[in-house]
Amino acid sequence: MRKVQEWLRRRPSLWLVPPLLIVIALALWTAPPPMPSYAATRGDWRSSEAWLRDRDGRLLDTVRIDYSLRRLDWVPLDRIAPTLRDAVIAGEDKRFATHGGVDWIGLGGSGWAALRGRHARGASTITMQLAGFLAPEFGSPGARGLRGKLRQMRAARAIEASWSKDQILEAYLNLASFRGEAQGIGAASQSLFGKPPAMLDRDQALLLAALLPSPQADAGAIARRACRIGHRADCALMLAEAEGMTGTAQRDASDPGLAPHLAQRLLSEPGQTVTTTLDARIQTIAATALRQQLAGLGGERARDGAVVVVDNATGDVLAYVGGIGGASTASHVDNVAAPRQAGSTLKPFLYGHAIERGFLTAASILDDSPVELDTASGLYVPKDYDHDYKGPVSVRTALASSLNVPAVRALLVDGVDDFRDRLWDMGYRGLVEDGAYYGFSLALGSAEVTLLQQAAAYRALADGGRYRPLRLRQDDPHEPAKAVMTPAAAWIVDDILADADARTVTFGLDSALRLPFWAAAKTGTSKAMRDNWCVGFSDRFTVAVWIGNAEGDSMTRVSGTSGAAPVWRDVMLALHRDHPGQAPKKPADVAQHPIRFAGTNEAPRAEYFLAGTGQTLLAQAPAAGRRPHIVSPVSGSVYALDPDIPTDRQRIRLAATGIVGGERWRLDARDFGATAANAAILPPPGAHRLALIDGGGRQVDEILFTVR
């Protein structure tokens, strides 16, 4: 032992080893976790909200995505009211500007008070609290002892070494929890006072500063602390404000709530910002017009509606109003995207297709009279909206006045499958079945479509028959337009839809569709008055409107022009206040001819035709001039014999139209007698071919059917 002591005496520096080891051990024991930089802290910030903005960056709507806490955008220090900054420093760390992360004076005072048995004020500085926000382990169980406090102090000094004071205060105010789920001054200011942090007054600033030590304290405790921070003697007013602050959350005044349905459709991630093609001004116009119309109708007549406005030149959606609340009992439903029966709004595409193929012209005569059509599912009897028949009418009158029976006759000419394919090409991608599934009722809009599809299809009519997908986001691609209908046929349909005189048969002389400038429009009403549409366009804009009940029940006392049409009119007038709509230029392959009508109520007029199809005298074709056509059985029908019904009562009726005399039936290559007789057949099970033979022995029609 003496030798060891002698050896150490000769080497005095070795006496420093034990203290040094103790210092090293203490340093390791109190080593804080690495602190991120200010830039990394701000870069890692993620809001709990997502934002929808218009084409110019204006806020349209905000959607809450993360419900674990509420965060808004990071708020820079220069956008926080100076009164709040001062109040927070006064309440939490009055020597913030001068210390290096640890307030040694405050720490000593707190320790001295504790030794004397008095209440010890907390000595954690703003920087130390920030270290706790950046390293949550400082707040975990067991971390509040001596070692935890020393580690937090060292972390604070590390922050002070690389951050500026403004950066420390800014990060603290953005990371601090204020009340409830609100984290950060942005969320706290909006949820508690309904205003951004830059607009807080002194009393509000004092109340927010008073929340920091105990965010869930009652109003009285918060008011007393706020008064101490602000050196207020009379706290009565502060108490009233504290009670208001801790009551019902304020509506976020910065959220205009202009496009909630589109926001729900496009926003999915916290912190996400989507810039749309919408125009906030036009969105407001559309929402206001819809709100006023629904208020005028009253909830007992119709509760819901939707509006879409499209820029014809680009296909950009400028307004997307999926609903406006009010009397709605399903305000969450996006009525722009919900499929509904189209009603008469599909007729322009039917007539356009038939005109383009040369089957009809705008002057062709169609018979508006009762008709019964056998179908595989039963007898189909179309009727006009007013249950009145007009007799022989021109295509122009039939389309402009939205007559149903002539539309079904036009479909017989055009073909159900071909018409279904034309609708598909026009963007109606919900029509996934073949033509036989929809049958003749497709002419009257039995298929389901969305308002956005309606807007896209009518925009194509306005663009000379060229279809292009609509754009909702600024980063959506500009897809090239696809020619679907010829410009000449589209122009003739547009001219008919803009003809206020031609629509007087149904809508009268002064309906909501008549505007003081050129505009084309079509209304539609679905079965049982569940849906009311008005879709139309000028040279610059397409406006599509739907009125109805989102839950699918019928409207009451709403007509074709009293539901959606007034909204369409108001929006169109607002859009064209400074620049009235102009009629499109007539294509070179459209010719105008004076025409007269025989045997109808149509007045003489100048009419437009595809080049080479013009006529001067129009009349209903005599029976001898009509092509004979089998109407029963319907081609493709399947008949199932019922063993419980007498066989003789299960005969199949044979019927044809356009019969002039001398025609005969031929079943499976065997003559079956003259068509003049009321023939009814009972063929054996199997596939059968029925042909109609004219007086000269030529086959003029043929259908296939099956008996089981």
C-alpha cells in the first residue's frame, strides 16, 4: 500500500483521473438527445387540415384529415400579434431575451423558495419547454427528476447555440398546446377566437398566454392568470372573455366553405393543398343562385341542387357546387357526382346523331301521336310531358319543345345500340350495358348520368361536337379534343336549342330559357319527378344545373322550367353581364333553304340542312311511303311457355307497321299467311326467324325470337 501511495505521489496528475471520470460519467448521464435545426423543425410540420384553392390561389375550402389533434399552417413570427409575443414572454419567461437557454436567476429563486417552504415557481424557460416539444421523451414517466431536468437544460443550451431568439419563440408558439385538441397558435387562435393570430387584441393575447401552463383550466383560473400577466386590477371583463373563449368553438373565419363536396373529393392527406380550376367568384355566383332558388321553392317542394360551370375553350370546371345545405336532409351527398336519370337532356344527342347520318333533318316530320311498342319486358307506351299530342311536328319543334313520342320515333330510326354508343363517346360512361338493356326509353333519358357528365357532353355540343374530359385540378392534363359529332350536325342542334320560338309549344313565349343574348339550353325531368335538369351553353360557358332531393324521393309542384331553369338563367346572366353571348359561326357545309309544310301546323320558315339534304316542301309520309316494319314480336325476345296456362292462350301476336297491302308473314322459311289477318302463332320450342315479305316477294324486315 505504501508503495502505491509513493507511486501516486510521484505522479500527481493521476489524482485528476477520478474527478475526470466522474465528470465524464455525469456528462454521459445527462447527455440530451440531438436537437433538430429550425429548418428541419419547420419542414417536418404537418397540418391536420388540407386546403382547396381556386385557380388564382384563393382559399375555397378546408377539410380536417387528422383528428388526433388540430394543427393549421405554421405561422411565422411576423404574422403573430406583438401583444401575444409580449404576453407569452411576460407569463412564461420574462428574461427570455437575455439568458442562454437556462434562467439561472429564476432557477436560484425557485430553489430558495423551495428551501424556505414556499410555493416554488416553475423555472423552465421557453427554450427548455421547446426542447420538451422537440424531444417528447422529456415528458415521459420518470423523466421529470434531476437527470431529466439536467438533460432538458443541456438541450436548451444546444438550441440557443444554433437557433435565433425569434426562431425559438416562433417554434414555441407553433408547437405549444393551448386548449383541447388545438396545437399551435394558428389552431388556437382560429378555434378559440375565430381569427388569425395577427388579428388578436391585447385581452385575447393575455388569455392565450394564460392557457400555456394549464390548457384545460377553468375560465376563472385562466382569467386570474391573464390579469396577473397584464397587471389588471379589475378582472370582471377578463372573466367574461375567458368564459366566452372556453365555450363553444368559433367558426374558422378564414375558411370560406365554398366547395365542401369537391374538397372531400380531392383532399386526402394532412397538409395537402390542391389548386383547382375553379374560380372563387364564379363559384360564389353559382352557389348564391342555387341557394336563392331552393329557398324560393321551399323544402317541401325540393331540398337539394347542384351547379357546374365549365369554360368551353379549355374544359376547365369553373364552379362545382355539390349542394348548399339549407333544408337538405342529406347535405353530405355530392349531387354533382351522384348518378341520376337524365330525362329529356339526352334528346339533343339522339337528334344530332340522326341528322349527322342523314336519317333526319331539322325539318323532317315526326308523328306526335299515341304509340305502343312491344318490348321484351312488356308494352312500352311513351307519353308527352303534358299528356297532350301535337300531331305531325318537325324535328326542330320536337326537340326544342321536348316532345317525347317523336323522340322515341327518332330512336326507332337511329337504332338503340347506335344511340347508346354515341352517348358513350360523348362521355356518358355510366352506360355500361348494351342498347337492349335500356330499350326505347333511352330516348327519354332512362339511363343514369351525373351532372359533371352532362356538362362535359353539352360543352362538346358548344365546341362543334368535339369532346374532351373536363379538368378539375390545375395539374390535370390538357387532353386533345376528340371529334364525336360533325360540326355541321352539332351547329344545327345548337341552333334548335337556342330557338325560343320553336320551344313555345311546350314552354311558352317567355320562359326562363329565353335570355337577352344567344344561348342554347335543354331541360329534362326524370320519372316520377325525382330529377329536374337544365343544361345549356353560350359561346364561352356551359352551365349545368340539377334540382331534386338527394335521397331520391319525388319533388312536388316543380315543372321543367320552375326548378333548375331559373338557376341556369341567373348564372348565365351573371357570367355574361359585361360580354353577352354570341351565336356561333355557321359551318360551310350547312345550307339554308325556305321551306313549307303540308298537313301540319308548322309555319313556313327558313331552315338549315346539311349540304345536299335540303328540301322545300315537307309533309307527313303517306302509309304507302313508309317502310313496313315488324313490331311484334320484338327481335331478341324469349318466350317461356307456362305449363299451368292453356297452350292455346299462349300464342304470340304478329304485328307490323307501314303495311300497304299484299305483305305476307314467313316463319322459318315457310309462308304463314297475309299480314292483314290478325295472326297469332304458337311455334314449338327453339329459335325462330320471322320475316316480312312485300307484294313483290322481297324481304323488307326480319327478326329473331326464341320459345322455351
